[in-house]
Amino acid sequence: MRIYMQTPYIPPNPMRFYHLHLQKDLLGGWTLVRESGPQGGRGQLTKTHFDSWDAAEAAMIKFRDAQIKRGYRVVFREGQPSISENG
């Protein structure tokens, strides 16, 4: 599952991005990878391990919702839809 978000362009502030994606690891757990920064620039990368898909997905949705409250908009999404996205 992958979610890519951006802030709208409002001069003089540069656009920013926030990228979330889940990766399965070799031991059956899941890693939530978060990358954020100025659009076109170097981003900051953070990885968090989870033992289950449900815990990883819940954390991903929590981070997505927090960024939406900060003004980010979902630009691209792929993978399984979560329950909270279906209403």
C-alpha cells in the first residue's frame, strides 16, 4: 500500500511532499516507510517496524490523517483500500 501527498503551491512557500508505504519484511512483519520534505529536494526517511498488517495499516492511516489536517492532499494512492477510506 502506498500513499503520496503534497501541499498546494502557495507562494512564497515551496511545495512539500509526504510519502507513506508499507513493505513486507522477510520475517513476516511489516515496515512503514515515511519520507517527507520539500518537493524536488532531499527528504527525511523514517522506518517503523510492525508485527502485523493491521497495526502497520492503522499507523499509516494515522499519519495520513495527521498530514491532511496540516494541509496536505492525497495525490496518488495504490494498494488495498482501508476501512476508514471507504467511509
